[in-house]
Amino acid sequence: MSVDNRKRMIEWIHSHDRDPEAFFNAILALLDFAGDEDLIEPGRIGEGNWFSSIDAVILEGIHDGFAFSRGRTGAMYTDLRGGAEAWQRFFEARQTDPGNTDLARSLWGRAEQKTTNFAHQLVGKGSEREEIFLEYGNT
């Protein structure tokens, strides 16, 4: 999936989540950076570069969690080691208690970490530079 397609997916979710705190702006900014640095290589997970594959798995978790929160089933990675379900809890909390930013931040952090951990397990270790990026991005 290209950078533009990844951004369109996040923008669509963002628009349907009624996201006044703009949680998804950070992802859009990261995608802008990735596009500027040619870090996204469309293709199958594991066939492109490390960053592109990690990002694709995380976005899949967000997509699946959003779909689950809207009652849809049949997502590609229904197990995601709990990541999709963690994103589902984030989106459901946004629907039922949209003003509770503290809860949303906590649920966002858990979901992001679960999908990142799963992506790392699925894709494997990156270079030392990539591993540092992943470590600092999840602190």
C-alpha cells in the first residue's frame, strides 16, 4: 500500500472516529516523514523494507480494531496478538465516552504497543538504526 493510500485509510478512520484530540495526526505526520524519506515500499509484508512492513502491520491492527468496534468481522489478522482487540477497545471508548481523553490515551498506548510488538515478531529484527527507532518510538 502506498503512502497516499495509507494516509487515506487513516484520514477516513479519523473522520469517522470524531477525533477532536486529533490522535491520528501523529500517524499522518509519521507517514509524511516516511514518504519524504522513501521508507514505504508497497508490497507484501516482509518483502518491502523493514519500516514499511512494520508500519503496514500496525495500520492493519488499527483498521481491524476500527472494523471490530463497528461490529464488522473477518479482518485479515484477527489474532494480531491482541492488537486489533486493543484498538477495538480504544475506538469503543471513543464512542461511549468521547470526552475521556485520559482513558483514550491509555488505551491508545496499549493498542499501539501490542500491534508494534506483533509487527516486530512477524517482520523480525531490523538494523541497529531501525531497532533504535522502534525503541524510542515506543517509550
